[in-house]
Amino acid sequence: MPYKILEHTADVRVLVQSNSIEELFSDSLKAMVKILKPNIAVNKKEAKRTVAVESPDQTALLIDFLNEVLLAAYTHKEAYDKVIFKKFAANSLEAVLHGSVAESFREDIKAVTYHEAEIKKDESGNWRTYLVFDV
């Protein structure tokens, strides 16, 4: 499993580890959706949404990307399980989100925070970060 949900006093803390930086972003999205626990609509209508984000660095880009996706999920009542990056640079990205219409979410995330977030490449070449979700 590319992510592990960890205990935290008031929020939800997640360790995400992936083989590439793009996978780290994708796996972080999957972890966030898992925390949201969406109730997928019975007709399982597909959802597709494009997002674009610019940030000062890679860690900020990840947090800003996840917050942009969170906003889209709540605004359009959609749960995204796949992301395809059309553009991916150190401080900007454009992505197409794929998923399903959600009737509701069983959990609420207020925001993805910068607390503990720092993208690092470990000695074996894997990418990792901690994410803290304000619930």
C-alpha cells in the first residue's frame, strides 16, 4: 500500500511513500479520498474535472493541489480515484481528475495543512511526505 493512515490527536496524519513524484501526488489524492469515505451515487455516473495549480515549491504544490481537489470534490459532489497529469513541473501542474459522482461524504476534511509536510527523496530513491488533514 503506498500510504498509511497514522494516529494523530485532532487531525488525520498520513505517511505517503511512492516510486515517483507523480505517484506521490496520485497516492496522496487516493489517501485523501479514502479519508473522505464517499458514498458513490447508485448510477455511478462518471466525473471528470481539470485543475491547474502554481506554487512556490514542490511541497506547497502538493498541498495546494490537494486543497484544490478537495474544493472541487465538495463543490461538485465528486470523488476522484485517478489523476492524469497533463503538465507536471517543480512548481506547477495541470491535471485531469477522474472519478464518480458522490451522494455525500461520510467524513469531513476542512483542509490539507502544511504542518509536517515536506517532500523528500529517501536513500533508496523513493519519494515520501507526511500529510496532516484538518478534520
